[in-house]
Amino acid sequence: MTFLYRIGLTDSIDLLLGAGLEYAYHGSSSSGDGYSVSSSYHSFGVSANTDFAFRFGHFGILAGVNLGVPFVTIVNSSYGDYSDSMNIGKLGVQVTPHAGVFYCW
């Protein structure tokens, strides 16, 4: 969940600034003759993003970067009857550039 603030630089260019909380999840499982394996990953943190929006009529291009700082990561895994869970409290920074096309109405 991100709160977004838009600053109009010109009639066709906006600067978007956002901040909020992030949650990421990934899970997978596999099984076969006599075995079963599963794992899941949960990450909670704070995030911020900066984007430029270039509008051309009803269409536009969005380009920017997301910054994430996870503060709790939980990893669960199981193999057959054995299961384990690990809390990782190490801080780090995730930097994710992105670009896309959007439609305005």
C-alpha cells in the first residue's frame, strides 16, 4: 500500500512521489512418488518510489524507481514430515527501476 503525491511539472509531465508499506510473498511446492517439498517466503517492509509520467493524449509512459527496505523476512520450508521456519531480521535495500505504458481517461 503506497500513498502517492502528484506534482504537475508541465501540462504533459508529472512527478509522482510515493511512500508506504510493502509485503512480498512467494510460495512453491512439488511432490512425487514418496516425497513432498514446499517453501514459502514472506517479507514485510517500507517502500518509496519516484516516477515521471509523460502524457500524450490518453496514453502515456511511466518511468521511475522503487526503493524497498524489508525489516522482517520469514522463510518456511518443509520436506515430508520435517518443517522449519526462520525469521531473518537483517536490513537491506532493494532498488527496482521500472517503465511502462498507461492509459488515461
